[in-house]
Amino acid sequence: MDKTKNIDMGHKSKLDKTLNDLDKIEKELVSVKQELFDERNMSNNSLKQINLMTKDRDKLKKKLKQADKELKGNLDGFTKLLCNMIESRVEENRGHSFRVAEISLFVAEEMKLSKTEKDQLKKAAMLHEVGKLLISELILKKQEHELEDNEKNFFRHYAVKGAGLLEMCSGFDKIADIVKHQNENVDGSGNPEGLKRKFIPLQSRILAGANLFDELRCEESISSLSDLFERLEENVGSRLDSQVVNCLEKYAVTRLGTDFEKVKGIGIHQLVSGMRLGTALFTSTGTKLFSANTLLDNESIEKIIKYNKEYPVDETIYIKA
């Protein structure tokens, strides 16, 4: 009997312990449930905050995009306004700045400049003579041979003066730098810093070439592409970059061919003796192989093919039709 009673007491003790354990587990579950509930609420609140932040960010991006669009529009408008001021007071050759911009963009495309670089170059081309607004009208009307030494100095440094004006305008820093170095020469004889070759900003080298190209094109003595190319090539290695001149001549034959002479583009292996080059031929390193108007023979064609293996020439060679 006592033994049975002891067994029952043992079972009861185990049962009580089990019930206590279950009670503890239940309390822990309630606690965990509450924690999970709190965490869920925190997560929901965090998600709401993230959604609000995302919406705010999207709104901000839209505002920034609109502001950027307005700024670009303002810069474009300001550029055109200044350009018209320059032409109304300075330019004898109306439309010069716009033509220089068009030529510059063609060269920039050929030389694989980025969209931003092309936009900067376009503005610089349109404003490349802004410094002349600071020169008195009396001096501007004089012929070159009539200028005094100090007056010639005004013209020598108009690019620097113009760059100084542009630097005062927000968003025109890079454009000012392009304008500033447009009168550097690749042989180091230019101004303001006497920079040489690749030390001159590429956009400035393009601008220098486009500017001279348009000036030459409008001279009465230029009556053919041959005349134009001869004058351009006189400046290779001194004033102008050979690769820029190469692109300028390509511009001439593709955009001005109907105004001067008929030309067509062919591949290297289509060259035959008796053809006459429509443009000068340069290698990728800037080495001049032949001048425009060169009459090709078998020896010159072999030279082109030989050089092309190590120093590629342009894929399209322009010849007179």
C-alpha cells in the first residue's frame, strides 16, 4: 500500500513539474509572440518609412531632372544670346560662329568625343570670339595692316579675355578653358601658354581647326577643294593637329563636295593606278602619307597598303570622281 502511494506521489510530482514546464513554455511563447508582433509593427513602420523615402526620392529626382533641363535651357539660351551679340557687333562674316560649331561637331563625332564633350565644344565654338566684345569698335573696324602694335596685342589675347568673361558665368568653366586655348599652336608657338601637341586640350585643337577651316573657305582665293586643302595642310604640324585636319578634309568632301568638286569614297584595296586623291592621307599616328590631289601609281598604292598594316589609315579613302 505504501509502495503504491509512493508511486502515485512520484507520478504527481512529475506531472506537477511537467505542468510547470508547460506553463513556462506558454509564457515564453506569449513573450516571443509579443516580440514578433512588435517586430512586425516595426517592420511595417520601416516599410512605410522606406516607401515615403522612395516617393520623396522620386519627387526629388523629378525636380532635379526638371532643374537640370531648365539649367541646360538657360545655358543654351545664354549661349545663343551671346553668340548673336558677337555676330551683330564683331562678325563681318555672318553665321561664322554657327558654322564653326557645325564643323567642330563633325570632327568631334569622327574623333569619338562623348556627348558631354560635344555639347561643351559646341558652346565654345559659338562663343569662341566673345573676347572681341571687349575690343573697341574703332579697333575692330581697322584692317590688319592698319593696327598699331598695342592694338594687335588686343587681338592676340582676345581668347584669354573671353575665357575670363565665361568663367564668371556658372556652368561655363570647361567652355572657358576650351576658348582660352584655341590659339595654342601644336608646335608650341601659340598663346597664352605655348602648349604643344597633346598638351593642348583636344576640344581646343578641334576648335582651332574648325575656325581656320571656315575662314579659309570664305576667302575669295579659295575656289576648289584643292585650294582649301593646300592651305589647310600648310598649317599641319605648326598651327593644326594632323588628325583634326584629316577630319576637316573629310568634312569638306562629304559636306561641301557639291560646292567644289565631285569625290567618292572607296576602300584601300579598291585603289588603282591613275586615281587622284580627293583629300590628304594620314595614318592613325598623324603621319602624312600623301597630299590631296596626289596622282596615285602602283608604288604609292603599295606604300599605303604597307603603312596600313602597322599604322592604319582611314577606312574610307576619298578620290576625285
